[in-house]
Amino acid sequence: MQQEEIGLQHYLEVLWRRKWAIGVVFVITLVLSLIGIALSEPTYVATSTLAVRNQIYYRASMLTFAQGTDAPATTMSGESYIAIINGLPFAEKVADYLLKDALPLDAKEIRASLKPQYQDPDLIVIQATSKNADHAVQIANAAAVVLVEDTKATARRNLMGGRESVVERQEQARKDTTEIGNQIAQFRREMGFINLDNEMQSRREKIASFEQARGEVVTKLGIAEAHRQELLNLAKAGASGDLYLDDPRMDEYRKLQQAASDARTKYTEDHPALKNLNSQIERIESRLKEAIARSGSKLTPETFLTLKEDLAKTDAEIADLQTAIDSWTQQIAEVKTELEGYPEKLARLQGLEAGEAIARESYKTWTNRLEEIDLKSSMITGNADFVDRAVTAIPSMGKKTSAVLALLVSLMLALGMGFLVEFADTTLRSPEEITQTIGLSYLGSIVKLKEPRQMVFADGKPVNQVAEAFTRVYSNIKFAQVESPLRSVLVTSARKGEGKSTTLVNLACAVASAGKRVIIVDTDLRNPSLQRVLGTRYAAGLTSVLAGESTLEDVLKPTHHPGLSLIPSGPIPPNPAELLHSQAMKDVIRDLEERADLVMFDSPPTLLVADAMLLGSELDAAIIVAESGGVSRKAVQQVKESLQVAKARILGVILNKIQESPGAYYNYYSYYKPTRELEEGQAQTTMAWIKGGFGRRRSGSGRT
């Protein structure tokens, strides 16, 4: 539960921190959206509805077809229809259809306008949107018409696939006939077989007649087998049910019908014998209808019986034709045996003539089959029918609804932009980034002061609720001296403008308020700031001492804060780095450590000059002041590495100029209200709490 509260607080802090980016994006997006809604034309929607069937085309049960044209039934799911309507080819067909009605529209525009939906069990709802109400109605109806016609075309293509096969076979038979005829003519011209003796002519004619007879029988056999296959296809039984054409129930049904027919010649319809036969016929007919229904066929038992009888006759005919083929084959083989002594080329001539006869018969057969396919194609129907046509169009969405959606979308985009900016932000913002990413201790956070160089202490007492934050930093620094006592501390930052000098002065005031003697030294010899913070104007300072022009007693100045003294920077020298690295500076550091409980040095930004590195190696510790949201994590990491190269001990990082946000710092600082009782008792309370200060004075001036 606590982790959830922390996570929510973190998100609130992010939103507060990025409130300007979120607000700007929200306002711009919302204003543009509202302008667009106000200027936009209304959009209208028209709807047409179709009922679809799964079977692409229907084959009439009363027709019989030759082999090679019964393609399996093709089915399509509702999702397939939706995919077809959403495709660009379909939109192009609709555009062509509308062009005939004098409505030229782009196919891509039509595609974007169409919104098809599939509704179980068999409805396709086509919605068309347009800024013109009449156009929306025309597009919806045109799409429905195109889909109906398209299903017919699809069925016709499936059927025509078989027709192409027949055309190919017909053309091949024609080519074979022509080619064999040319070979025979060439053979006769080359060999001169026109005046052969009667015996050879007789044998040739006999073989040719046998081959022709066998070819006719082979052709009849092919037709009979195709007829048999067509009967099986028309019956549509046995594929998924338990009824076959050779089912014994069909024989029983036929016998009962024959018996009833015979009984009618002898008796009237009221006769018991005839009634009994009719009852038996009705029962077996009912069972047959159930079996036929389970098999998926739409035939009646009478039609089924007719197909069975036709199949039996066809099977008998096929058996007879096969026997005839075997007989003709045997006779041909006998005649060829007799002709083994004839010239080899004569046998070739006989084979060519027989092949020509077969090719001619094959061509005739496939020509007839092609005519039957064309007849069948004229009976094709589509698998989509109109249920409802679009008559009028209605507005798709009102402007009020659009405005509400624009408001929600703008808010979502603004929040997303806020989090995106936060994610892309590489600046240092949280204590976790200090401890986990940079690997330094977190000493505390200071909110952004209302005025630059603002003091939160006056005459040793806190005058602002932010003063408590500096007291907490002081306590954290005190805990850091467990390893070794601290007498001198360097305060630095990565770059200018991070509030380093103001933080140093207020922190020194917090330490002095606890009863400690504190000296602050302005070692930023290039751009001194401590006097601007404190409001003093001393000419002499640290550079005067290092140059031998003044003593420490001359430049050590008291301030308005009890226990706090200042050493200004002095005149700006031409060689700041040499002065800070000199022996005189080291002596000054030792002397100051003997004079106070804590000496704090304000140095230039570490990444700009090397002064901080030079001082850091001579002092007990260093503190880094980092502006929250103003300095990158990489820059603070570089400061850390630079000080580590100088072998400076880094106490940690003070996160400065934190933006106050709901739930983040308000609750903490509101707890410490600057009441008169706090002002009067804070010094004593702080002294009692931090008993012992920074440790006793060291006896010598050397490093420990």
C-alpha cells in the first residue's frame, strides 16, 4: 500500500513539474480540434444490407454433365466478404459503377468511405460515409450491387475453370487430328502405298476398321464413365451421410412402388391391400428422405431412385463396353500378328490412320462437352441478395459529441506529452538519481527561493520555513563526520547559476545557529558572490592575504549572523589557480581550521575551471550543489569524477532549487511554520539536539 502511495505521489510530481508543457499541449490541441470541428462539414452515413449464402453457385438437379466440369462447391466466411469489401479492387469496381451514374469518385475515397460489418448468421451491413448525403446513399447502394454481381462473377469463374480445361483438350484433339493427317499424307507420298495388292489392302482395311470400332467403343466408354460420375455428383450422397446409390433400401422402395402400380390395376384406392402397400411406401420414403437430408442432398426419393436405376444401366453399359474393348483389342492383336511379315512402314501407316480416327472422335466429344458447359453457365446465380437498400443518410456524429471527444483526446495527448518530456529529461531531479545513478550520498533538498540570493536566516534565527531544510542538511553533514571530524568543507557545483553561493551562506547560518563558529571563504576568485549574498562591500580579502598585503585578522570580517565570519575574495588576480595551489593558501587553510569549528570554501564551478580540484585535495571534504532540473546527471557525474581524481572526499549532493509541488514538499515544509515560538526556541532546541558540534579542536594544523 505504501509503494502504491509513493508511485501515485511520483506521478503527481511529474504532472506538476510538467504542468506548463501539459497545459500548452492541451490548450493548443483542444483549440485546434474545436476550430476544426467548427469549420468541418457534417458527415453522413447511409446503410445497405445484404443476405449472403455460403454456396457460391447452384447446379440444377435436372441436368447431367460430362466429365471434367464439376468443380467442388466453394464457400466463403463472413470475414472473407468484409476483407473483399475493404480492398482497393472492390472500391475500384464501385467507382466504375458510380461513373456510369455520372458520379465520378476516386477509388481510394470510396474505400475510406465504406465500413462493412458482418452480422451472424448471414447478413452483411455496408455503411458508407460522405459529406454529401446523396453520395453516401449512392455509394452504399453501389457497393451492395457490386457485391451481388461480384458473387455471380466469382461463381462463373469457378465454373469457367472447368471450361478452360475442356477447351484445352478440344484444341489438343484438333491439333492431333491435323498432325496425324499430315503425317499420313507425307507417308503415302514417300512410300507410294496407293497400289498395294488386294491382300495387303484387305489386311490394312481390316485393321483400320477394328481400330476405328475400338476407338468408337473407347469414346462411348469415356462418355459412360463421365455420365456415371455426374450421376454420383448429382446424388450428393455418401460424402457425409449413410445413404448410397446402391443402398438396399432403394431396391425395396422400387419394388414397393411396382407392387402398388400392379395393385392399382386390380383394386381401388380403398382396398386394404393397396392401402397397406401405400403405407409401406410412405414409411420407407420417410426414412429415405431423412437419410438424404443427412447426406446433404436436395433430391427427392423418386429422383434418387431414378438416379440409381440410371446408374445401374450405366454400370452395365460400362461393363459391356469394356468387354467390347477387350474383344476388339484381341482381334486387332490377331490381325497384327498376321501382318508381322508385312513391311514395317505399312504397320506405321495403319497406326497413324487409327490414331487419326481416334483424334477426330475425341475432338467431336470435347466439342459437345463445351456446348454443355456453356448451357450450364447460363443458369448460374449469385450468393448475395438485397435485404435493404439505403434510402436516406443520417449525420454520423454531432458537434457536441465531437467536442467531448476532442476534449478527452486533447487531455490524453497532453498527459502523454508530459510523461514523454519527463522521460526525455536527463537532468538531475530526485534523491534516488543521486544515490543510485551517480552513487553519492544525498544530503538534502532545498526548494527554489522566491528571490535570488535570498537569506532564510536573520540575526541567527530562521525567518523562512525553508531554513529547516538547511538545518536538516547540517544534521546530515554532522552524521557524515563519523569517519573523521570535519573542519573544512568545499562547496562547489557543475556550472554557474545553480545557487551554490546562496546555499553555502544559508547552510553556514544554520551551522552558526547551532552555536558553532563558522568561517566562510570566497575562493571563487574569478566571479566572487558571497558579498553579494550577504550585502557587504569589502575591498581586501583572500587574495590580499595570499599576496602578502594583509593578514587574516585584517580580512576576517564578522557578519550580522552570530558565530558567522566572512573572508571575501579580494581583488581579482590574473592567476587564480596558482594562488589557490600555493603554499600560502595551504597555510591559510590550516590557520582558519584552528580559528573556527567549521570553515566553508565557496569555489568556482568544477566543470569550468580546475580551482575546485586544487582546493578539494587540501580540505577535509567537498559538497556538491546541484540544481534540480537545471543540471544533467552526466554533468554531476563528471564533477564527482573530477573531485575523485583530486582525491577529495565527497560528502554528498544538495539538491537545490526544487519546485514545490502538491504532495512532494508542501506537506514537509508546512509542518515547520515560522511561528514566534519556533523563532524564540529554535536555537536552544537545535543546540540540545546537536550536542557536541563538529568535534573538538584538533591540537595541530596538520591533516589527520
